[in-house]
Amino acid sequence: MDQPELAEFWRLARETMEGGGRSAFSFRVEDAATAAVLGELLRKPVAHPARRQISLARLDEHVRAHGSSLPEVLESVHGKPIGLSTSQESSTADAVLKFALREHGLLQASWAAEWIEHVRRYGKIPQPALPMIANQAAAILARLRPEPRQWTTRFALAGNDLDDGRPLARIVRKALALAGTDWERSGVLPDAYSNPVLTSQGYLTLNDSVAAQEITVVRSARLLESGVPGPLMVLPDGLTPQARHHLDGKIVRCHNDFTPDGIRAANEVLAWTGGTAWRMSAADYREAVATLIARGVELPTLNSRPETASWDPDLAETMATTGLMVTEEHVLPSLL
């Protein structure tokens, strides 16, 4: 990238980064040789003679495609790192962040002003890298619309740059928090394959889809094994990220244990899906307890009061008064 034809190009790029407030520069392509090397860098044909407007953020994307970054290239070409004064850094950071949000239609978002202030003061992003990272962050945030969610992974969005602890991950997560959401609610999974979901179709990952529009969500794989009418999704550990993905937009009915964990898990599933509880009322609980005791089944003791069930306000009180827990395995015959 240190061809003599690009000497003026790199000088303008450095001047823009160090000058404060600007996120782009204008470059005059005078001849065929310059057009050829610039076209190779930008990975598209460049006409000559012509004047091109060069965005620092876009330029950094092209440079990264060649295995480096814009600050690294400028340091290599000129033999010194990018540098700014403290006062320049402050004004430049605000301008760069506003420009990135404006480019992606986010400048008027309710969280934008607070996010700009936070990133400038606490983002810990080196000034030379800020235009590129700000543009990456804004582009990602523009994709993460709450409805309809477009499920993806951090790696698919930005490779390793969204791994925990990295600057891009920090500032995107902060924007999501200010917007009242997080990775999962925005449809972003840690990866595509961890914690696959067991269903009537087998185990599913992000790259699979549930064929049925209506799904019954349960806790125990015994229900799947025993032939409970489905299709079924088995969630022994509650509502995982993969489960959120596969349940999005589905018509859901939910069954779980009559235990504190079971009530909590069912509340989560129903809150996420807007679904309905299946055979999980206070009356269903009382009937199950009476039937099981009559058959001599020893039921576990309930040692803590469950949270209020969103589908039946009487269930928690009934369970607390009775003092016994009933699992899905206990009521399996009645679910068949």
C-alpha cells in the first residue's frame, strides 16, 4: 500500500484523521496509474481524471479486507503513529460519533445523545480507530431492529470484533442497554451452534428452522419419548437463546413442573411468546396432587413459595398451601 501513486492519498487520510471534526476527504485521481492502484485498494474500478470523496470509515473497511487497519497503514507509510491533542480528541470524537449515527439514520434515536457522551468519555477507544469503530457500531445497531428480529450471531455481524471486552462490543452493548434491550432481545446469539434445542424434529441450531407454526413447550424429554402430541420443544434449562430464536413468531402452549423453577420457566416462555399455559392451572395442580396421593406416590416437599403464575393468579397460593411439588413425569399419563 506504499506505492508512490498513493502518497498524496495517505497524506490526506492522515491529515483528516488528525485534523479534528472531519470524517471524509476529497482526493483527485489524476492518471491511469493512480486509478489502478486506488482501484485495487478500494476493490472497484476508479475513473480518471476524477475527484472522489473518501470516507475514513469506508476506507478502513477496505484496508481491513487487505489484512490491516487504517491507523496501522498510516503508521507504516509515514513511520509514526496518528496523534491528536486532548482538545482535538474531544471535539473530534463528538463529530465522528454524530457522523456515524447520521449515516445510518440513528442520530435522532432516544439513546443517541447519551451514547455519544458515554463513548467519548468512557469508551476507551484510541482516537485514530474511532471513525472506523463508530461506523461499525452504527451499522450494526441499524440492523438490530426489535421487530421483526433478524436472528444472527456476533461473529456474523463483525467477526471477532464483538467478542466480550473488545471496543466494538463495549459500545454496541452500551447502546443496546440505553435503548432498553440486550443482545438476545435484539436477536443476536453468542454463536450459531451452542445449546441446540431438542424438538420433535431433532436438535436444531440457528441454521435450522421449526417447520410447525404451533409448538408445545415442555421441560422433560420424557414427554417427547412417550409420544405426547406435538410438535414439542423440550427446554430442560428454561428459555435459552436458541429457544428464543426458534419460538419467535410461533403459536405456543407451555407446560412445565408445578415447582418454583417450573413456574418461573413457564412465565418466561409465555412472556416471550405471548403463548398460553397448558394444563397448568390451580385446578390441574389440585387434581394431580389428589390423584397421585391416592395412588401412593410420594411427592417432593415444596420448600419455597413460587412466583405468581402469569396465567393463573391462584396457582402460587394453592401450591404454597398444599406444600407439595408435581413434576411433568408425575402427570405424564394425563398429558398423553
